[in-house]
Amino acid sequence: MWYEAVVPHLKALHIGMLLIWCAGLFALPLMLGRHDPALGQSDYSRIRRATHHSYTFVVTPAAVLAIASGAALIFARELFDLWLFAKLVGVAGLVTFHAWVGATLVRVAETEGTHTPPSPLVPTLLLMLPITAILTLVLAKPELGEIVMPEWLTTPRGIQLPFDVPSR
């Protein structure tokens, strides 16, 4: 098919945007740690502006493109293995971390001088968890087997749903 020729380009875009996104997620907590009003107004404003612009114009667009190109790859390659779904849980962790950084940026901006951002050590260590999990799953592509589910989730119950299901 025609889309098979696009797959290498999608992979290159996906990997490139992931590199920018993850590098930004490492850099932003370090930049937030430099938000100290004791620096002086001009230095504080410069760091605030650099952090805001990095998040808004570099890291967030890279995240959107990484996720979009990854989703396109899933469908182009028709890849629906269990390791991939486990990887998507790690991606959800990255998205959650990204949202936390954005919320912290807003709190710092709205409460100038009264909100102290967290030390960059803990966020950086927490960020290592989903990134390590994603890399392990992508590079090893382990056979995760069947996920053990309780019997009540895997067999039909033969009872009516508590609401009407529209017919087609």
C-alpha cells in the first residue's frame, strides 16, 4: 500500500518529537527551580519568559506531534500487541507529567513571589519511571501473555443493561 512508504518518515518524526518532548520535560523542572524572585526583577522575568515559551512553543507542540505520529504508526503498521498498550500507559504518565509542569508554570505566574516550585530532583526522578518503562517495552517488545482478569469481567452475564441501548 501507499502508506508503507510513509512509515519510515512517521517513525523519524515520532522519534525526533519524542526526543524534544522528553528533553523538554527534563529541562522544564530545572528551569522552574530557577524561579527565585531574589534574583532581581529582570533575571526573574527572563527566566519566567524562557520557561513559558519553552513549554508553550517547543515542548507542547513536540508532545502533540509525538502522540499524533505514534497514533498514525499504530494504525499504519496495524500494531495492536499487548506491549504496545502497556507502552501507552507509560505515555499517559508522560502526558500527566507534562500537565503537572504546565500547572506549576501557571501557579508560579499567578502567585509571583509566593509560590515556590518544587526542587527539580523529585520530578526528574519521577520522570525516569515512564521513560524507562517506555524504552524497555519498545526495545524489548516482551511477550506479556494474557492479562489475568477476573472471571466476572470475561464472561457474559446474560442480564439487561440498566439503560436502553439504541438500535441501529
